[in-house]
Amino acid sequence: MEDELTALSERDRAFYAWQLDVPGFGEEGQRRLRGTTAMVSRIGGLGGPMAFALAAAGIGRLILVHGGDLEPSDLNRQILMRHEDLGTSRVASAAATLRAFNPHIEVETVPSHVTPENVDQLVQRADIVFDAAPRFGERFAMNAACVRHNKPMIDAAMYDLEGQVVVIVPGRTPCLACLYPEEPVHWKRRFPVIGAVSAMLGNMAVLEGIKWITGMGEVNLNTMLHLDARSMRLRKISLNKRLDCEICGAFRESSCGG
Ligand SMILES: [Zn+2]
């Protein structure tokens, strides 16, 4: 993290005045956010609201990771993209919206999905990873890289009107492979989704991340936050580490770069 100790400018105080009043956040929280690089993958119904909320809060740098162009079927939930962007790069549209919205943050775009080849160099450059990928292969790759490089990851996923958020801190919590040792058999790439539900889950994930970065409030560790939006019930489900987990079972904090 950089610039953590530099005092806020008058411009910062003007922009972030209302959140500086939040108990436990304050100027120190704002400086910590400014000193943080957050990676978000992908930039869809979950990742778009994540990137938007992080930009609004004044995160220092965003790395947006997403391949492909905007299609008509994306627009029921893509809050960073516009009708006129159809057929153009999703990640470029998202970055343009975010830069116009908050020109005081840095936004980097990576126009490809996470792969086993690129995941290590992406995760190493981030202080925290927000995982909004729909495919288990990408989620597993980010999870393993976060454990390798000792980075916290907030994983969000949804189906229909239900969704979940899990905070993964290597060495302190179960990892994604503890929850899913193998990819679920019946997982479908295309799933039913209403934008308001994915936005709720994306914002829940960002709040957990902001709490982790700033020290405000209580981060839900060793817990799955499960939202059933059909009844609007939020459950907290306890999670346990698998001692024989192939990814985090042998984790040693001292052997990893921080
Ligand atoms: Zn594990």
C-alpha cells in the first residue's frame, strides 16, 4: 500500500466529506483506501457495482479484468455500460464510466479473463482481490493465486435471487477450495439474474472489503453471508477450513510475500 500516511488534501475532504463522518472510518480510513490497489474480475452484474462502489469510496487504484465485448443481453445488469457501447470492449466502457465518475482514482484495464497464465502477475499487483467471475475455473485460479501470494479475496456469487459473499484471508479462513474441493457438476454458465440482486451482492462484497482495508466495523471471517432476496433473509453460515485442502492446507504465512 502506498500514500497511506500522506494527509488528505482539501479536495479529498470536499469529495469524501460525508463518509469521513462515518464512525471508525474517518481520515485514516480514507487514506488507507487511497493507498490500496483493488483487482476486480469480472466486470459484470456483480463486478460492475463492485468497481463503482470502490471508485465512489475513493480506492486508490482499480485493476479491471474482463475479456469480450458488450452484448444486448448484458444490459439488464451492467451499470457501467451504455446502449451506445454495444459491440465494444466491456472493460474499456467500464473504465471510461469510472474515470468520468471519479477522475481522482487510477483505473487500469486488462481486456482478458483471468487465466492460469496471467493470474499470478495480476494478483501480485493488487492489495485485495474482488472475485466476481461466473466460472469456477477463474474463481479457483484467483483463489489459489491469493493463497500463494497471501492476498485477501472477497468472493461473490449468485444464482436466481440468491447469492453469497465469502471473505477469504489466507492462513486465517477457509479458502474457496475448502468450500468447493471440485467444481459442482450441475453448474450452468448462463444463470437467471436480476440486476438489483447482483448489485446488492456486489455492494455487500465491497463493504466487507472496505471494512478489511480500513479496520472499520467487523469483517465476517470464517462465515458465508448468504442472501435470499426472495424473502430478503440474510443468513451467516459458519465455515471450516479443510485440513487436507490442496490449496491452503499447507499455507505458511511466513513463506508468502505480503
Ligand atoms: Zn482451502
